[in-house]
Amino acid sequence: MMFPALTLTYWLTLHGMVTVIAVLIYVIASHVLQHRRHPTAAIAWVLFILLIPYVALPSFLAFGSRKQARPRRIAPPAVAPNESAEEPWAIQTALALRQPAPAAYRALALHADGDAALQALWQVIDKARHSIDLCTFIIGRDPLGEAVIERLCAKARAGVRVRLLLDGLGSLMAGRPKLKALTDCGGEFLLFVPPLHSPLKGRTNLRDHRKMLITDAAHETRRLWCGGRNLAREYFEASGDQPAWHDLSFDLQGRFVQQASDLFERDWAFASGRKPVFSVAALAPAEPSRGEDALGAQLIASGPDQIDDTVYSLLVTAAYRAQRRIALVTPYFVPDSSLLMALCLAARRGVTVDLLLPARSNHGMSDVARARALRSFAAAGGRIWLTPHMQHAKLAVVDDALALAGSANFDSRSLFLNYELMVAFHEPADVALFADWFEHERANATSCTPKQPGLLRDVAEGLVLWVGFQL
């Protein structure tokens, strides 16, 4: 028995049905999961689905999710603006974004270089008596990464509870570290979204870029080591003729550490398969803790587990509220149009806006993608400084009101996709410490005035920016 040849009309009808179904899935998923996308991103997804539905639909299901589902009823911030009018604008903004209230800290130490950062890391680990919780993007498969694991193993053998949370993609980028020794010693290890795990849940594109080491969280001796450094050799030490990367990390003690510990617990629950805590009550700020520092510090968590794009919103607000000075450090500068406009307007109204970048980063596409933003920034009066070495720090200093330091780069992936962690410092004396660190780094940089590109370069920049959200 022979079947009649399938006609062109049949195939066109089938293709049309597949396309309609794919668009419906996109619309329904976006509504049910309450996705919030920039209009250009939404248009791009729809066009992609209309043109190549067989590729676009699986890509959307695997990579299209930006925010995780959260309660439909969202309580207002715990502190209303008129009730906190005496608080500085940075604190009010963080509270409005449902971040914890300022908490006291003490013994803040900024690490001058990689060697100082490493010694501080060893000290924090060695002094742990009860628990060690480590969250990082990368542990290098190199002597330094191995030394970290060895110290964690020694603590686990001594009876300290050791938990390591490592990003799934980050674990592959530098080579999967040998962690069997840690689990054999009684330590616990989880991957945050293993690669290609649960693609239909939209988790494939999620990256935990947070970096924090918390010790003795439930005790008065609790300490936090935090910043932008991954635990690999290049972040601390020179290797052959390759100098160590410049980065920013710090450690501190006090009640503030509990905020980082609470965030680690939520990330650990998510990675272990338990239902993540998205309740507003869990994120609601308690009464501010005073006494150790006048204004304290606030943990600013950003990512799919947050209701708002917290770091991004705080940066935009800071650009509009700045009166005298904004100092920014980032390895990758690919801002969206709103953040770029806010920085440009700050420069145009007379605020000194300095941007410190590596002359050449470790991501060539990011260097191409940043060019258009840098030209607009310079044209508005912003000052660009390029370092001869790889600059991996992430820092924003605004007047004497705010120093924002941690893991978030100033690009769309960090600000809108990744799980990130920044710490907002409000005490003027400590804000000045970060400003001094910035000036020390700027001393070795050269001023840059971007040049207009040729035709081919301009086309290349446009093509790279087309996928800039993933950089």
C-alpha cells in the first residue's frame, strides 16, 4: 500500500501549526511565570520563534527564564518612605527594594592585593570552630584551588561543619575540582544548577556568581570573607610571566554576617532541591542594628530569587542622586540604555564620573560590546581609565554616602540574569576606604578617549551587542 505524496500545502500547514503552538507556549509561559522582559528582548524572542520555531522554542524553554516564580501578593517594604525620612537615600532605596535593614559590623578590612586577600582567607578558615559555608563561582583546578580544598578537609576532619556550594557552569570553566576528598572527610558539596540540568524548568541559564565565605554563622565569632575573587590562582598570585589579576575583596565581623548566612541558606535549599524561600517575610528587614557602626551595612542580593533587579535599581538611583563624585570599577561594562543614560546625565550635570576598566579583559567579546557605551559615556563628560593589567574588581562609590562592593559586574548578565551579591556600606569613614582603594588602582591607569569606529568595526559591535545580554 502506497501513501500519497505529501504536498507543499501539507508541510506549510504543519509548519504554521508548529509556529502558532510555539508562540502560544511563549505567551502562556511568560504570563504564568510573570516574566518581565525589555520590549526589545520580547520582540526578539517572538521573531526568533516565528522564523525558526524548531530551534527557538527549545532555546526559550532552556534559556528564556529570567526570574523564578514568586508570590502574586507582594507586601510593601517594611519601612515606608515617610517613616524612614531620616535615613540616607541609599538606605531608603535598599529598603524599598526589600533588602534587609542596615546591620552592624566591625573590623572591616580591605585587602590591598592578592597576597593580603589570600592570607585573610586562610585566617578566616583557620579560626572557624563550628561551621564553614563557602559559595563561589570557580574553584581552580590548580595549586591554590587544591590548597583551599585541603584546608576545608582539615576543618571537616576536626569536626567543623563544612558546606561548599559551587556553580555548575563555573565548575566546568576552570576544570572540575577534585572534591571527593572533601565529601570523604564529612564535608558537604552541592552544584548550583548542574549544566543541562532540568532544562525544561528554565534553569540552564542560571549562574550563581555570588562569592562568600561565612564561618561560625550562629556564634558571636562569625566572620565573612567576600568580594569579587574566585578561588583560583590568577585571582591571587602571578603565574610565570602572567601577573596576578587585580580584584577587590574584604572581610568583616559582626551581626551583618547573619544576612550573608541567611542568603547562603536560601541558595543551599535551592541547590539541594528543596523549595526556595521566596516569602517576603524571609526577606523583610528587621529593625536596624546600631552601635558597632553608626549606619551599618546592607546585603544587596540580586538575581532570579529577588522581586526586583536590586543592584541595577540601586546603581540607577545612585547616578541620579550623586552630587559630587561617582567612581566605578568593573571588568565588563555593557550597561543597558537606562543605566548608561543615568550615568551620562550625572556627568552632564557636573558630577565627576570615573570609570576604571582593564585595557583588555579576559573576554574579548565584552571588550567589543563595551565600545558604543564608552563613546556615549565619554561624549557626556565621563572619564575612562584603562589599567594595563586584568582588573576584575566590582565597585561603585557615590559621594561619601555609598560604597557598593561584591560580585556583580556592570553588564546585563550580572545585573539581570546572574545570582549576585553586593554589600552596601554607608558609614562615611568606610566609604572613604573604598574611595582610597579606587584612587590607588587609578594611579596606574591611563586616560582613554574612545575613537569613532570604521564600518567593519561598527558592524561587529552591533552584532556582538545583539547577544550582549548573554555576555
